[in-house]
Amino acid sequence: GEDVEQSLFLSVREGDSSVINCTYTDSSSTYLYWYKQEPGAGLQLLTYIFSNMDMKQDQRLTVLLNKKDKHLSLRIADTQTGDSAIYFCAVKEGGTYKYIFGTGTRLKVLA
Amino acid sequence: ETGVTQTPRHLVMGMTNKKSLKCEQHLGHNAMYWYKQSAKKPLELMFVYSLEERVENNSVPSRFSPECPNSSHLFLHLHTLQPEDSALYLCASSQDTGAKNIQYFGAGTRLSVL
């Protein structure tokens, strides 16, 4: 089955860019998602990318997809303290409706 | 506010208790999901309902019993749970279970089993 991996922690200074990485194993994955989870809250969809795209930009967020390496990244420009949260990569398992989630990356933004 | 509401937000129960988690979505979606989120583990998909029919049961122990009376409501009935069942239980909904379904999550119920 699909396996999705993320590093557990990332610390950045306020105003810097953050890059959160994700690798996956199923090359037939069609849609890939980034979710944000703040303390005590559920998962909030940030953005998603279709597998035939290389890049998607949405305000401060840039998603890059390298299908050859099965690597997905989320770049947050001008990171703010309010961006501190856990970020989950999720991959749609090919041919199904199932999401496979990574373990999440905890982003800490230092003032 | 995602349009998916879960109650209660917190629940403490003994191993012999029976309780229920409730999820309600106001998005007009046709598919609903239960996930379990444990510390340092990926989200685990437990159950999926599409048009009120269960389409997925991911080897979940029978002490968890889902119910979907209509497309807007989803319940998770709990009985004789174990301490390792303590976790955050998340409900999600999506328009359907098609290729591009985007899942919207509730805030979760934090369950502690004593």
C-alpha cells in the first residue's frame, strides 16, 4: 500500500520561508493535499495539486511536485507566528477515494 | 468553521461505559468518514459512508460501531473500550467518493479511556 513520509519537526524564524517536504510511494496517486492542524482543532485544507501539475501557487503558499522522485513540498513565504501548526501531507491512493496521510510536520515559528 | 461539527469536544470514559460521538455536516455532502489520530502515528481511516451506506470498514474492532442515519449525520458508538483507544477521533465529509473528493474535517473529539 501507499506510504507517505514527512520529517517530524521544522523550526524557522519569523519572516523566513519554510519548506515542508513529503515523499510518497504510489506513482498512480492522482491528487495530493496539504492540511494544517492547529492545537485543539481538526485538519484544515490548505491547498492541493493534481498529479499532472508541477507547481501551484496560492498567495504565500507554493506547492512543488516532482513525480519522478515522488516528492511533494510546501513552501510558506514570509512565515508568521500564526503559521505554527502541524502540516499533513495526504495522497489520494490511486483508483480509490482513500487518503493516505503522513505523520505530520510540526512547524515552529520563532519570533 | 469548516461546516463539519463534532460533539462532544472532549470525552472521558471508563472501560465499561457506553458512549457515542456525533458528527454533523452542513455542506450537503454525500460521503462521511471517521478517522483516529493517535500521537506520532498517521491518521487511520476507520469507516467510510457514501449515501448512507458503509463502503469501508478498515479492520476496526467491534467495540467501535458506526451509524449513519442520513447523509448529514454520522455517529460512532463506543463500548468496552481499552486505554489504547484514547485518541483524537476526527470526522470528515466530502461531496462524494470520486477521484477529486476533497475532505473537510471537524475539530475532533478528544477521547480518554481510563
